[in-house]
Amino acid sequence: MKKGIFVSLSVVLLLSIAAPAFAAKMFITTIRETTVKQVQDVAIEVMTGKNFTIDEADNYKIVFTKDFGDGFWIATHHCLVKFNFLERDGNIKVTLTETEILQGMMHRARSIDPLIPYIKEIRNKIDGTPVDQIANEAVNQLPGSGNSREKVLGISLGQKNEEGLIVIDRIEPGSLAADAKLVKGDVIVEVNGTSTKEFEVSTLSTYLANKTAEGSSIMMVYKRDGKQDMVTLKQAD
């Protein structure tokens, strides 16, 4: 019986070490129209609220720490969560990584998947970007592994103009919409053949989200500076 328990615990430990190799090790997002100080203040608010403590901080980074496991039944994992900040044209690019120290000896990069909701919450609190529109701007981290991230559509809708057409309020960097060269202020004339006069703003937002989740193509006719053009938005095959 004891041998069986030992084998089971060994398998669990091996799986806990191997599994993160197939998960994301880095998350990058760009928070718009802010400062490093503001991002740091919100990061501290969010992370300390999740029972992390500050290990190190300067003008370019904050390192948070937290222990997992009781050291007896579950090996103690000392985790260091690092936020790096890079200022660019009034925006702050934030990079999130995590290092795990097992039993005070073994160091390894840890999957940041459980931390992604936290960095999304931080960005949402600062620039208002909906959390479901915040995507990892890091390139495919495991070439050839099939672990590439799908891009979000990246369109935040504003109000209707005097013609009753819906105007784009914001475009997410690195999104499908950004790749298609759509910009803030573009007027959406039609979506998949239907005039945006026929949509409420919230209804169109839901429609776009559903189509993107399905992997369906979105044909969009838009106007910019009085000129009309068309784009097709779809995940790469």
C-alpha cells in the first residue's frame, strides 16, 4: 500500500513538473495612455489582493512572491511573479513571467496561465479594455508545437453617428482588426451584408464576438474620410 502511495505521489510530481512545458511562459499586453507609476499602483492593488507580497520593485519592474504547498504532503513551491514595464509613446508594454523555486533548490519557468486573469484585470482597471478582448501579444512561444494563440477581433464599438452607423471607438494592438488596418473613428457601414443601422451597439458587439469565437469570416464594409472600403476578418488557418 505504501509503495502504491509513493508511486502515485511520484507520478503526480512528475506531471506537475512536465505539464508547464506545454503552457504559456510569457504574457505581453500594451496598456494605453498611462504611466509606469499608474500601472505599478494597480498591479500592487490587484496582486496583494490575491495574497502575493512584493519581493522587489524599481522603475522598470515589480516582482511578487507567494508560496504554495505545505512542505510535507505537497512540496513547497516558492513562486516569483515578475512584471516588466516598457514605456512607448504614452503607452506601457507589460511583460508577465513566473519563476518557481522548488524546495529552495530547483529553478524553472512556470506556466503563467493561472495569472492571465490578473494581468487582464490590471489592464481593464487602467484603460477599460474588456477582458475578453485582451490577447497575448507574445509571438508563438513554442514553434511547431501547435501552441500558438488565436488573435482576438480587437474592435471596441462606440456610438452611432448622425447617419445611424456605428463608429469604432478602439482597436486592440496585435488583433485581427489591427492587422486589417482598421483604426479608431472608422465608420462601420455593413457587417456580413447587414447595415449597422439595423444593429444596436451592444447587439453588434455580441454578434462580432460570437462570429469570432466560431472562427467564421466577418466581412466588414467601412468608411474613412468619406471613402468606403471592405475587409474580411478571420483567424489564420
